[in-house]
Amino acid sequence: MKDSRSTRKVREGVVVSVAMQKTAVVELQRLIRHPQYGKVVRLNKRVHVHDESGDCDIGDVVRIMETRPLSKLKRWRYVETIRKAVKV
């Protein structure tokens, strides 16, 4: 039997908020081509992510994985940080 964890969605996004405890808001961006006009359009979606250890900071590029519902809004969990934010 195939491992069910391997079929879960994995996405990469940018952390836009860490104001809550054990939760981060990550913005996912995808590019699609408009069906009629052919223009490439950016679509943004914000998802709430479970971050148990609190490793995320605003501006970090992170990898997240789909999981069971953890609360009213949280359906994703933090996996790893791909790139830390540049501090100015």
C-alpha cells in the first residue's frame, strides 16, 4: 500500500504574518495563463500554517505541507525554511 503522506500537497510561499502563537500566515503565489487573452496572471492565496516551534519570521520563504484540519483555519503545517529573510 502506498504511503498516504507522500500524496499530500507541498507548496512554497512567503511568510507575511507571525502575530499568532504557533501559527504563521503564508502567501502562496502561482502563475496561470488567461484562457482567452493569453496574458500570464499572478494569483495569490493566504493560508494559515501550524508552526509548533515558532521558527518562521516575516519574509522567510518556507515549505509547507497539507495536513488534517488542526483548527478552524489551519489546514497546512510548516516543514522547513528554504531561505531566511534579509534583514535591512
